[in-house]
Amino acid sequence: MIDNVVTLADVRVAAQAIEGNLDWTPLMNSRKFSELIGADVFLKLENLQFTGSFKERGAINRMRVLTEEQRERGVIAQSAGNHAQGVACHAERQGIPAVIVMPKHTPSVKVERTRAFGAEVILHGETLDETTKLTQQLAEERELTLIHPYDDPHVIAGQGTLGLEMLEDAPELDTLVVPIGGGGMLSGIAVAARAIRPDIELVGVQTERFPSMYQALRGEEIQCSDATIAEGIAVKEPGKLTKQIIGELVDDILLVGEEAIEDAVLRLLQLEKLVAEGAGAAGLAALLSHRKRFQGRKVGTVICGGNIDLLILSSIIQRGLARTSRMVRLHVEIRDVPGSLGTVLQRIGEVGGNVVEVQHQRTFTTLPVQTTEIEIVLTTLGKEHVATIMEKLKEYGYKARVLGRNGARDT
């Protein structure tokens, strides 16, 4: 490695270093997503790695060049979770002390798994970028070697092994779609893929709430939000080296919204029985959101992480059901007399509505005293089924409305 330039040769050396230390994950040709998107879609399943993400690759390759003195003193990393686990896991295997600084609101599953590898975990800052100052301070005070999550040539070369594996398993790929946080994964893949296949199209993906690389490459002021469901790629300051590589080698960067990422996580679970975190599904979210752009192409994307908090996954499932009208809220007016509630629930049951929750509202209402309003949450078979339920209620004289997801009343 000369002058911080990462080459295909560097990526091949990294491939030798990681061989036997982690899995060569499957590159699955997804028939279901291919039909849905209108392209030949391949999914690189890095969510199946031992630590649940691709980050082990860069960590292994970076730590192989540590001196004996550096190994004795230990390493430090800043991470929202996946890089943390990669560093902690392989530091433990090699007997290297590890300190990991993570944002305070990192999903608990990532924190606990990192601690399980024996690392000292310090929770600090609201976002990944806010952990940087403390990480640098601790590195100097304790004389620890920083294992940067993305802006390091050895880390980039390690992540680039993904490109080697994808093109070896499916040399016919003409497009690669890769999520971007700091840019290490896309940079490494771009170096490898562009050298092997100069004509291949390389597309990066960022969230609309954290478009730092997208804005930086356009010379725009970087403006990011406070949070995203894809916390693994919530990076406000792209790497200098990764920015250079992506700017030179990558064709385009697409932005995806929060709902698109949630939808991709849910569809992976429904269609392929695969669990992905928000960042891990960002590439697929881009394919689903920009279908026309990829139609007819042979596209590979990386499901780069599967470490999602169960509470977040549960919320995504519930919200997904609401978006597709598989779960709805009905506002119904009934007489406030014994038996009325049971009767309206019976009418809903007659047409297959499954009642999940019922709430009465007698006080904060302008309805007549002997009338009450109830809110019913029920699961259905979809929009047509909801229409059938509403017709049934209307047939029996009930005034009913479907409440929108934001609480507004849909007619």
C-alpha cells in the first residue's frame, strides 16, 4: 500500500488474511425480488456472518498489521455496533485488549454482543460522530491503536473482499448497489470491482436523513438529521480517503427514505425469511424505490448487517401491517347501553375482522350523552377486506371511519 492508495492487489492480500477467519457468505439469486423489481437480483448475505455484518473483514485486515507492542497495549474503535463487534470479536481471538466507544442510543443487542466478546464498552454521545472526540482522547491517554471504521486503507481493502467474492460467484453482474455510511465498504468494493470489470456500474446508497457523502461529492453543505432507522450508516462526516475513492470510481449515489428502508426490512423478512437491520437493507430499499433504473439489469446488493433490535423489528412489522391495511383502527359510534359493544364486535367478526384492541371514549366527546365512541384496532386481509367490514357496519346503521396512521380520519 503506497501513499494511502488502495489497489486490487491490496484487496487480494486482504482476502488471504481473512480466509478461514470468517465465512464466504452466500450470494443468493432472489427470484422473488427479481420478479418484484424487474431485474436479476442477487443478495450478498453478510447478515449471516458470525457477528452479523461485513465489518469483520476490515477489522481482521487492519489488525493483521499491528506490531507486537500495539497488540500488547490494545486497540480502540468507535462504532454504532457492527464495527465494534468485528473488532471485539477478532481482538478476543487474538488476545488483544479492546476498548469500544459507542453512541448512547446504540441498540442494546449490539452493545451486549460487543461486551460478550470481552471488550470494554463506553457509551458516549448522541451519534457516532460525537464519539470521535472521546475515542481520540482515550487512544492518546492509554496509547491504544485506533481501528477506524472506514477511513483506513487496510479496512477499505478488507471490505473490498466483498467485491471479489460477489464477482467470483456471479461474474455476470453488471451493477452493484452498496450502502454508504463512512464509505469503507463501497470504496473497497469499487476498487476491486472496477479493476476486475471496468464497465461495471457502481451505485452507492444513503438515507435521506444522513446524505453526507452525497452532499460532500456535490460540494454542498452537509446537513444531516438526528436519527435514522439505519443507524449503522448514520455518519455525518464522510472519510477523506473514502470520499476520494468514491468520487473517482462510483457512478451514482441514491437516497432512500425511512419508510422505504422499513419496507425493505419487512419484505426481506416476508419474502426471503431473512433478518436485516436498517442499514443492511438500504441497498435493497434503493432497488425497490428506483425500480425503473434497474429494470433488465443483473444487480448485486449487500445485505450488510442483521443486528436489529427486536423492539425495532417489532415496530417495523406493526407499522408495515398498518401501511398495507393489514392492521387498521376504526372509529365507531354506538349507543351507550348494555350489549352495544358486543353487538358491533360481533358484526365485525361476521366478516372476518380480528379485533385486537378496543377503547371507549365517553368524556372527551361532543356526542350525545347516550352515545359513545369506540376505537377498534383489528387485523384484516388488506384494503378490500377493510372495505367489506365498513360496508357491513354501514349496513347495520353504524357511523364508522378508518383512522389514518397519523390519527386523521379517513372516510
